[in-house]
Amino acid sequence: MAKIMVVDDETDLEILIKQKFRKQIRQNEYEFVFAINGKDALDKLAEHPGVDIVLSDINMPEMDGLTLLSELHESSPLIKAVIVSAYGDMENIRVAMNRGAFDFITKPINFEDLTLTMEKTLKHAREIRKTLQAIKENNILKMYVDENVLNFMGGQEYESKIMANESIEGTVMFVDVCGFTKISETTSPDVVVTMLNTYFDAMVKEIMEQNGIIDKFIGDAVMAVFRGEYHLDRAIDAALAIRNQVNSLPKGEGKETYQPKVSIGIKSGEMISGNIGSATLKRLDYTVIGDTVNTAARLQDAAIENQIIICESCYEQVKEAFKCENLGSITLKNKIKPLTVYNVLE
């Protein structure tokens, strides 16, 4: 239902408006709010939120229509105004348009013309509100969805390729906050969330600094993906920076004294990238899957606090750039052969 304010000191106009638009009022298409001058209109706008358009006369006591236009432009820029006045000379029309009027109708009122003008103005007002809502929703969406997903959604063939995937070379990193599950059992939820968001914020900044992509947050862990040139080197640089940043954070506020530490697993190799889930249920996750991802997760599981664990194949690629220590061979879950692993020191 459209909400329309009529501002005019001629009380007969209220009766006429209600008569001419009685059908639309009965069918809940229009709701009218009436004011006798500009000041009264501003007061009633505060009492009646959601007004879409204002139909206003010019010559009124206390506050005229042209002054009201200026006030509306400052206080309620989304509300579109149409001047309805017997003073239809070019000077008044020019001043009204300069002060933000959407249109101008002269008295005596031609109600057919008024109806068309109201519908045109209402359509414009709704389009503006929809655009602003879309911008707001898009800004919110950016907080939850990675930029690569948004770029994919903006592609011309998005609908036809929604379940498509590709094989990529990259590096996956899992970062876990050590011992945080125990703290969450004895600490109030609001404190837990505040602490965890502080840790995540420190991690995300370092990942983004190395052009990494936050794939997802998993409880108190982060999964990140690095693509492009030197993706393994950049992932390790991010891991070292995360470890240093988290180690420098203050102790937590839980019932137990808690100093945050992280354990990190990194694996580089081939993986499948694309939308995983159900197109039918419209529930998808744009992510990476494959043995590389699984191994990175297992390496993180095997790491203790302050360790950054990589496998031998990754070590061979970066041994000249990073100082590492050989931790020997370990057997990972669901892996037949043991893996030789290294802890990245610096």
C-alpha cells in the first residue's frame, strides 16, 4: 500500500481526495495522510513513517510548500514531492524543481492527470528504495561471501555454469586456535564470541595481506586458499605472521587464564574448485575439495601449538626461503603411507 501525504490549507481538498480515490482506499492501494501546512507536514511525517510521496500546495500559512521542499530534501531525501498549486508560473515551477520537486501540477486539479503523476512518482520512489535496499543487501553479502564468489555470480553464464567446477593449483591452509574448545565450555557465550572474533580478525588481516582467500570459518578454525604466483610461499608468510600476531595478543577473560596459540597445517597441490552442494535446494558452498585439502586439514590436526606443519613435497619447494625442522614421519588419518613432515620456524 502506497502512503501519500497531502499538504494543503484548503480543508475541502481532503474531502475531495477521499471521494476521488475511495476505491483505492477501500482496496488498501492508497493511504492518505493530510496536513494543513509545511510545519504540520513535518510533524506528521515523524508520526507516520513510511510516507512515499508528498503532494503539496505552495501558498500556505506558517510554512509554504517551497520551504517544505527544502526541509524534505534535507530531512527525508527518499520522499518524492509533487507541487499541486494554482501558482503555475515558470518562476514557481523553476524554484520548485531546484528545491527537489519531482513534478508540478496546476490547479484546478485534473484528477486523471494527478493519478498518472502519483503513479509515476510512486514508481520512481519505489525504484530508489529498491536500489538502496539492494546496495544495503550487497554490502551485507560482502561480509559473508568471498569476493571470488560475487565475481562468479556476476558472470553472464552464472545460471548455466552454477554447478561447474575446475581443477586448480593452489595452497590450502588450516589454522586452529589451540585449546579454545575447553575455554568455551567454562566461559559465557558473549565473551567467547568476542575473544574468537578478535583472534579471527588478526588471522584474516594477515591472510588478506598475502592475497589469500578466506574459504570458511569452522568453529574455532579458519580455512584459507592461496592461488596464483608463489601461492605456497605466500601461505607460509601468512602463517608466520598469524603465529606472531596471535602470540602477541593479550590473555583471554575467561574463568581460566587463556593465552591464545595456533596450530597450522599447509599443503600445496591440485584441487577442485567450484560450487559444492544442492542446486535444487539452492544451498551451495563455493569452495575447494580434494586430497590436497584433506591433507592440509590432517596436518593441522597433527600440529601442536605454535607449529606450522608442511609435508616433504612442500618443504622441497620452499627450503631455500624458509627455515624448517624435520619432525620425522607421521601417519595421518585415512592415509596409508606415513608422511615426512616439517615445522616452519621462520
